[in-house]
Amino acid sequence: MANTVVIGVEGDAALYMIDLDAKTVEPIEALGQDALLKANAIRSTGAPVINGINFAVKVAQAPALSAGHFDGH
């Protein structure tokens, strides 16, 4: 899992592990993992936690992204 990203989305308390090589997304438990637990606590205050990601954006619909249109809100 060299190409793995952990992501949390505003409005969803869960954290997800994305394995870019395997092209999978799985919910993960932050409990018992100090770094994830700390990051999850920080993100619960509304602050972003970014490490090693140089671009990320939440889009309303996948078709809008694939059509080349992008909702930056």
C-alpha cells in the first residue's frame, strides 16, 4: 500500500482509506491509531489536515467532473 490516502469528508464522521494501486476505498477505525485519532480530533474542529496531498476538492457529482466542469464550492 505505497499509494494510500486517508480521507475524511465534511459532514461524515468516518475516515476512509483509499488504496490508489488497488483502486479501493474502505472505512477505517481511528481508535487505537494515535496519529489518525489526533488528526480526526483536529478535523472535528473544522480544521483541514493535509500531509503529502497537493490537490483535493469535493465535487457534487462525478459526471460534472468527468465533463470537465468543476464546482469549486
